[in-house]
Amino acid sequence: MFWKKKNDEAMKEDQGASPKTIEDLLLQLKKSPDFSHYQHLSDTFQCWISFFSSLVNVESIHRDILPFLYKGNIRSLSDIQEQIPIEKIERTNDLKLIQSKLMEGCLIIQEKESSPKSLIVPTVLREGRQVQQPEIETSIIGPKEAFVESLDTNISLLRKRIPIPQFTVEQSRVGKVSNTRVCLTYIKGIANEENVNTVRQRLQDLEVDHLFDASTLSLNISDNNGSPFPQFIDTERPDRTAAALFEGKIALLIDGSPNSLILPTNVVEYFLASDDYYTSWYFATAYRLLRLFAVAFSVFSSAIYVAILTYHYQLIPIDLLGSLITSRSVVTFSPMAEAIVLELMIELLREAGARLPTKVGQTIGIVGGIVIGTASVQAGFTSNVLLILVAMSALAAFTTPNYRMASAIRLLRFPIIVAAQFLGLLGVALCFAFFVSHLLKLTSLGRPFIEPIYPLRISDLRDSFIRFPFTMQSERPMFLRPNDTLRYNKERVKQKAGKREPDIDE
């Protein structure tokens, strides 16, 4: 029994039991080769210093801390706190706080090695990427800054664009093991308090062991985790995040993630690009309608091809019927198998191009598409007409600015193709009705997901499928229920426009 008890204690220690005293904590951390723990001796004061060399700024320690410990007037931790020229120095006896601060990159000073009374000095080493151009949400005109993996840098990028005291940042910790910093940001006085409280509650109720990215957080706090459609927008653009905050939305920033999470959202916003707000409303509206048409074409083109060739060949024009008969004369597969094989080929090329290095991926995508497409037609696996349709639908799917929504759209094509094989155009219509009913039930932070279509809100249509001029968008979106509904006074704008002096040509 004695040996069993000893083995259980040793096993518990090996499994990483939580330390109960400062001595247990230091003993556990000393096993790490990058942990430094030594006694500092001077003429008037002796202390113990502990830190992780891989997390702290060693240059700052030698410049801002160690020289002051040799001064003759240093006799206690209070004297050190007054002499060291570093802000936010804390004195504490809390073992959990000491442990977390050590893991964050702080330096700990103790008078005695066994005493929990410690001085926590911030010496965090800040390393990471510099602010660069967006890689996914690229824009021809507009700002060229993107979020990075540093939470402090990302908050700075937002504060630069929202220089008002009402911009509120609330920090919390998420992840039982990772203890990741998550910041809830919103503009007080504009954002709806009910939305803010809902996000707070969901973050508090979140039970995960680790959290590293905004996409993972979105999957855990979304309204419907089983839906293929994303309910929150993750973006790498600070300008888009700031614009959403000005509308009355909420943004979540995660330490270590180069994306922010915008909520709540509606389905139309996934097809809006940043360029839409930096060009004339004529061009913005035209491009939005083009994207929506591209989405419909991408989802239904292959399925309609299968349905018509299988059941509704009477709908084919006489002039086109000869070409279809000629192209399918050597094809041995059914239209459904033909379409699914080509769709899978496109997905394989896309996945291979995304996983390979950039230069190799581009080569594989171009050469592979040409070689495989030509060989499949010559071998009789597919027809020329379907090859053109699938290639165009693949291009149409890539016009969606949001990557997660584009992935969901590509996935929808397969069940619709199968339904078209068995029920023809009726199957296509039934699948469409099923997805529409699913979207009707879907919500984003409790708000209708397909607003302003249903429920119909005329005022929100001004920045949906079409983009009205900014002079006609004086109100914030209704579905957000913002505390301050007005962006600006519309009547005052008209008065100023009336007082404007005529141009020299007038």
C-alpha cells in the first residue's frame, strides 16, 4: 500500500498537478531549460528573480531593472517598485496570478524564495509580423493594412480609426489550458446593449481547452453550429471592422489571430467587398449584382444541366441540340456521374493549389486544369459543354469575397446535382426551397439572418443588393437595433448643400 501511494503521488506529479505553494510552482518550472531562477545579492538588499528567458525582453531587464537593484536605497519590494522606471508593476500574494504572469512574459521578484509575496514586473517580449497588406480580402483602392497576430497591435489599428472615448474594449480569458485573451469591442452609445450582453454571456459560457483563431471562436458561439452557412464574418481588414463598429455592430479580437469577428451579420454582407465603399455607387451596385448572379449560376448551372439532359430535353433549343448530341455521343457516364466527376476534379485542383507553395500551386492549378480537362474530353469521361459550365461555375464561386461563405456555396452544388438526377427540375426546386427554409430559421446573434429580405425592411435595402449614395444612408441598419439610429442629420446636409457656392464653370 505504501508503494502504491508513492506511485500515485509520483504519477500525479508527472501529470502536472496544479501547484499549491510558491515553492511547488518554482520546482515545477525549474524543469524547463528556458526558466531562470537565481538569487540577486547587493550590499543592502537580497532577492530572488524568476523569469522565462524565451518570453521576456532580456535587454529591458539589463537596462531598466538590474541597475536599480544595486542602489543603496533599495531595502524592500516597495523601494524597487518606486525606483524601477516601468509602468504597471504589481505586488501580489496570489499564486494563480503569479503563475499566469510568468507565462505571459513577466519577471517575478521575491524577498524570500519561500515567500508568496512577489513583485510582478512587465518585461514581455513583443515579437510578430509587421502590419502588411491583406492577403485574402485584397482591394484595388482603399487602405492597405491588415490585422496581425498581436492583439495589442490590432487594437491600435482600430483605435487609430475610432479616436473617440466611447470606443470600448473589454478583455476576458477563454480556454481552460490556453487562457487566450479575447477582447470584446464596441462603441458605447451606438451598439445595442442586448447584443453586447449576449456576446458577454456566450464568452463566459464557452467551455474549451484552447482557442487560437477567430474562426474557431465563431464555430463555438454561433447560433447554429450545424449550419453550413457562417453566421459571423471573420475579416482581416481593420477598415471593415471599424466601419462595422460605427454601424452598431460588435467585433471580437483574439490574441494570436490575424482576423476579427464581426457580429451580428446578415446573408447579404457576405457578398459585399471593401471596394464597394471606395467607388461610385453605380459601379458598386453593378459589381454586387454581378456577384449575386455568379452565386446563383455557380449553385444551379450543373444541376440544371443534369436535370434537362435527363428529363427535360424538350427545353433544349434545336440549334443547341445537335452540339449536345455530338459532345455526349462518346460519353459513357450518366449526366450526374459526369457532373460530379468534374466538380470533384475542380475541388481537387483548388485544394492542391491552396496547400502547395504559392508558385507551385499556381502552376498546378493552370497546367492541371488544362491537361485534365482536355484529357477527360478526349477520353470520353465528359462532354465539352459540361466542362465549360463547370469551369464557369468554379470561377463564379470564387467571386464571393468571404472564404467561408464561398466554401459553403461550393458544397451546396453536390446535393442539388443528386436531386436533379432523381427528380429533375422538381428536385432542384425542392433543394432550393429546403435551403431557403433553413435560411429563414437561421439567426445571427438572435437577429434574422436573411434580413432585409425577410422580414422586409425597406430602409436596410439601401446598402444590400444595391448601394445607394452615402447621402441617402443617414440611418444605421434597423436589424441591429442601435441606440443611436442616425449617422448624421439629413436635413442639415441639405441645408449645407443649398448654401454651397457654385463652381466656376457654373
